[in-house]
Amino acid sequence: MSFTAKQSALTTCTDVSNYVVHRRPSSPICRHSFFQSLNLQNNLKRTNLSVSKPLHISSIENKKTVFQCKAYEADKSQPIEAAGEVKSEAANRVKIGVYFATWWALNVVFNIYNKKVLNAYPYPWLTSTLSLACGSLMMLISWATRIAETPKTDFEFWKTLFPVAVAHTIGHVAATVSMSKVAVSFTHIIKSGEPAFSVLVSRFLLGETFPISVYLSLIPIIGGCALSALTELNFNMTGFMGAMISNLAFVLRNIFSKKGMKGKSVSGMNYYACLSLLSLVILTPFAIAVEGPQMWAAGWETALSQIGPQFIWWVAAQSIFYHLYNQVSYMSLDEISPLTFSVGNTMKRISVIVSSIIIFHTPVQPVNALGAAIAILGTFLYSQVSDLITKN
């Protein structure tokens, strides 16, 4: 005789001992005697069982006086509980995929408006400060209106966050300085070398070791970035160094962030909000010292006269989308490792590079495009090697 769950498949049948013939605990329980001992007609309502769809016993456990049986449907290849775990893992993968797609799309929009602003208003320190200020204001309003849960922090939290904020501030300003000097595509080609920085920093700072295949996969990344830099038509040393410094700073930020988020009640979204607030406090005095209000005021009037009122929208858009894409990226960092984050961060640059070349009509030499393709191929190989290592 076979039996099934009436409404939803039962993964655990508890208190089965009420329906089993009294016998010694040490006696083996076979399928035939177990089925015969069930009084399905008299206890159908209590056990919530029917005979419409067959189930098979996958395991029986004796915990004190309570028997637990795990079942799976006759037309299924694995226990119901295991199938649920597979579905849960698949749902988590879909969730991370949505995070990544949203993160990349928001980043493309930010880079377009950021470059528009920097072309008309070449003050990267103020532009960086406005981005952090906008994000901080958005989160303060969200907390005040209870749209987002207010994080519970203490002195130890802010102490741990400080080195992360320093690295984030340096990386943010360095990337903005780079894009103010060179094409967006060139900045992101150089920044596609971030996995190399991630591996080297993890090796020498965290003491992690990697197989030789990981180091070999970095060769095309480094070689492709070097080839693109050598053949860049509008090469600028300040722009190049800004992208390199940004790589190092953001890798440190990601590693410190992952370590700081362990055991904390602050979620990825609120974690980045706190990071923006602290980075704003760090950056503001430096921005005033490097550029200053007088330069900002003069440049603002010039930009408005040349672009018109839509320039204000450009500034607002680049600030808003900067916060949004970083917020989503930190929600992703909640679910993945720093190395996987760096790979995702590099793969998003493909869409940024292509979109910026199309929108800004950036001239690209064949050799330069080849270098970018080699660097991206190296990133793909690196991601494959890292995935195999993670699985093993």
C-alpha cells in the first residue's frame, strides 16, 4: 500500500508512533509492516493523508518516542526536502542575478551623466562630494520617514567602518578625476584590471593563497589593459593613475566591507548609507582645500551659460544614480565574496565601455579595441577559474 499528502507533500510525519504497532525500539521497521500498521481509514483526518498520489519512505528516524519519516512522491527523483533546498538555491541565484543586472544598468546611466557633468564642469572633487551628499540626504529622509529601517550602530561599528570609508573616498575621487581627464571607456578598461589587484591584495594582506591557474588568468587582464593604455589616442597620465589608484582603493574597500559586515546587524543597504555619511565627512574638507568655493561658483556660471538649465538635471542625475548603483552593489556584496564582487564589477564594465563609446562617439583604434577584448577575455577566464575553485 502507498500513501500521499492530501494538500501539499509532507516532508516530515511526526508522532507516527501513535499508529505503529507497539514493538521494541531496537526492532527493525520494514516498509511492509509500517504500512500495515497505519490505520488510514480511521485516522485520515488526523494524519492529513490520502491515497490519491503515492509516496515512498526515504528515511525513518527514532527520536526518543517519536518516529519521523521523510517521504518523496513516486514520480520525483529526490526527497521533497532536498527539492526545496534546490529551489531555494535557484531562487537565491535569481536574486543575485537581478541585483547584478540592476547594478550594471544603474552604473551605465551614472557614467553617462557623470561624464556629461565633468565635460561641462571639470571639478571632480566637488562632483564627488555632491554624489555622496545626495546619497546621504536620500537615506536620512528614508530613515526619518521610516521607509528604511534605521540602523542600530555604536562606536565600535563606526570605528570598524572608518578604514572602509577612507578607501571608498579615495577610490571615488580617483575614479572621478580619471574620467575628468580621459574617455569613460579608457577609465573602465584600466579599471577592468581590478581582479589582479584583488588577488594580490588578498595574497599579501590577507595571506590567502591561490592556485597557479588564478595567477595565469591575470596575465591577459594585465596585458590587455597595458595594450589599451599604450594605444589610447587621448592618453593622460593623471587619468591613468587615477584609474589605477581607484582599483586598489576599491579592492581594499570591498575586503574591509566584507570583514566589517560579518556579525553586524546593519544590512548592505544601510551599511552603504553609513559609509556615504562617513565618506562625506572625510571628503568635504579636502574638496574645499583642493578646489574651493570660488572656483566652483565661477565654473557653475560658465556651465549654466553653455548648457542651460538642463545642466542642473545632469548634476542631480549623476548624484542620484551614483548612490543607487552603489547601494545595489552593496546589497549584492551581502550575498557574495569579495572576489566574486570584483568579477561582477569588472563584467559590468563591458556595458559601460560599449555604451560610452556609442554615446560620446569615442574614437577607438583596432589595436586599442583588441587590448580591451583581451582584458575582458582575461576577466572571463579568471571568473571561470575562480568558480571552479569555489565549487571544489
